Amino acid sequence: MSKLYFRYGAMNSGKSTNLMQVAFNYEERGMEVLIIKPSKDKKAGEKLISRLGVERKVDLLISDEDNILALISELRENNNKIDCILVDEVQFLNKNHIDELFEVAVGMNIPVICYGLRTDFLMNGFEGSERLLLIAHSIEEMKTICTCGKKAIFNGRKVNGKFVFKGEQIAIDEVDNVQYQSLCGECYFKYKKENNT
């Protein structure tokens, strides 16, 4: 039986880079990968892009209304070989999508490896990530560091270069003057206190 994997980490922990390395490893062995990302992720359009500058075209962009199980079933019925499914920015998928990915892994015997954030800039969970934390067969943290050198676990949002602690849950990195910075707990609360929120 194949498994559903969740690899999470703060911004800059190398999630997209790792996804593309995994894809390369499968393909180097003559296997076929299917790369998925939510359509909510407007960064790079139909591509994945890592901070190292590596890019790769996405095979499927998933909207809220899409049924991933049906899409994968259709691909297989059309004789598309799928040895592994890789999902970037999985936090933007909804609960039903995660359940469908679980069913793909278990029912279709295709490994599904998901990469994403665990929490938003306010330390709240994302729907997709919360569901994965409950049902994924394997959960792995990808680590990175804060500017102070401690382990980063949070994502600070900056707008026009200043930390903000109010706003919509979803604001895409490098779109509309939004940037994110990986922060340890101490630095997160230091910046929050400086902003009087």
C-alpha cells in the first residue's frame, strides 16, 4: 500500500526545491511523476519556482471545485502512467482534496508527497495542512533558521517591508508587495509587540 506524506516547514525551508529533487530522482529512474499545485498560488503561474531559481511546469492546477480523485482516475483511464504524485503549496487545498489524495494513495496505490506550510502568519492552521496532520501516514518537518540563528517555526508577513499581524489568511509571497520571513517564536513575538498587536 502506498502512503500519503506531509512534509511541512516554515518559509525558506526548501520545500519546493525538495519536491523538484524528488521529481528528478523518479524521472532519472524512468518513472512518471504528476505535479500538482492549487490554483490559489498565483506565484509563477503554472510553474513551481524555488528560491534557488529552479523552475518546473505544473501538470495540474487544482481549484476549490476540482475533484482530485476523479482527475487522477481520468488520467489513468487514458493510459497515463503515474508512479508518484507531488503536491506543492498543499496548505491551500481544502479538506476534501486531502481526503481525495489519501484515497489516491491507498486505493490507487500511488505515493502522494505533499509539501506546504503548517500555519499562516497569525499562527493559525490552514485547512489542507490541518487535515494532513490528522490523516497523513508520514509527517516530516523541514527545518530552516530565523535571522537570529534559532530554529524558525513561524512565517512573518511583511507588506512594503514592514511586519503585519492583520489581514486575510492568504496573501501570496512576492505578489502585491507581500513577503514572508521565517521566524523563531521569540522573534515572532518581538515583531508582534513592536507592531502593538
